[in-house]
Amino acid sequence: MFNLSEKGRGIREMFDAIAPRYDLLNRLLSLGIDRRWRTFAVKQLNLPENGRILDVATGTGDVALEIAAQSPPSLTIVGADLTPGMLKVGQEKIARSPYRDRITLVTAPCEAMPHPDGQFDGVTIAFGIRNVVDRPAGLREMWRVLKPGGKVVILEFSHPKSRLFKEIYYFYFRKVLPWIGGLISKRSAYQYLPDSVLEFPDQETFKKMMEEAGFAQVVYHELTFGIATVHVGVKP
């Protein structure tokens, strides 16, 4: 049994509170670009016939549904998240989709998956790794549940390298985003978002963290001027 830290419990409660408006706010705040990012991330996976993919921090199921849309009908997906409110919204979306028989949702933190070793052909996590309290443990756990040769694909916000674009981006994240989020949902949650992004490691530092967790052939792809980055690694 995994015991959440005080910070972990706080993150879970925050996402529970914003779950009903989470998808709407994502579309508004990213101008819909987040959908293209997810599509690109899923394309980095190997999606074999009769395969299994684990989507960690699945939230409302956007990535799980994208995996189903891009993969053979025989491939199955497990979505894991520690937030019951997000999973409830995700389950409702999945039930309305043509992929409801291929996606199963479970409650679990990234640091303690309820799956045996070497179960999955691929593991994804989108906009969730920065919320994992013990990131090295989370990365090791993703490595553990992968089959040899399986891929991990991590989509996360990052730091633009252009000084001008970085200033515009940070102003939006620090000032505009919490204000818009506060109008529709819980302001404190959308204050947490820029804070969590700003403290997240840069691309090269996170690449080293993945390698230290055991991943090989680690590469990353910067998207939309470096607002987001897709990190890819392989379990040897």
C-alpha cells in the first residue's frame, strides 16, 4: 500500500476540485494546441497488434483515447491516476466513445503501479510527471512495468529557449492563466500550474534523470517553440 505524502494528497485534492472543468480549461488556455501535442506524443509509441499500453496520470482520459484512435483494435489501454474526480470524468468520456471496451481505468500513483514487471509495450504520461512528488521513483516504476524494448513517452510543459518568447510565455503563465482559470474554476489550481512548470527541470536535466532510471536511446522533441517537450526512452 502506497502512502501519499502531504504534498501528494494536496495535489490529489486540487485536481479533484477542478476535474469538472479541466477539459474546458485545457482547450481554452492552450487554444487547442494541447490536442496536437498529444497526437504527436502518441505517434512516438510502438502500437503493436494485441499490445498493451499504460497511460499514467491519465486524468480525464485524453491520451488513452488518442492511443485507442491510433492503434489496432486488438490493442488495449490501461489508464492510471490517483485522483478519483478526474477518473470519474474520464470514465464518462470513455463510456461515450467507440473505445470503451479497450480502455480500463485504475486508481494508482505513478510511484506505485499495481502491475507486475514487464507488462506493457509502452507507457505514456502527459502533463503529469511534474506532479509526481518522487520523480525518480516514478520513472523507475514506469521502467519496471515496461517490456524489454518497450517505449516510454513523456509529454510535459517546458522552458522556451528564445528569450523574447520566454518572457511572453512566462507573463501568460504567471498572470493571464491564473486569472482565466479563476474565472471558470479554482484560481489556486491555476496558480499551481505555472509554479510547477517553472520548477520542472530543463530538457537536458530531465533526459539525464530518465537515463539514471534505466532508459536508453533517450531523445526529446521540442514543440511550439519549446512550450512543451516530448521525451522518449526505451527499456533495453
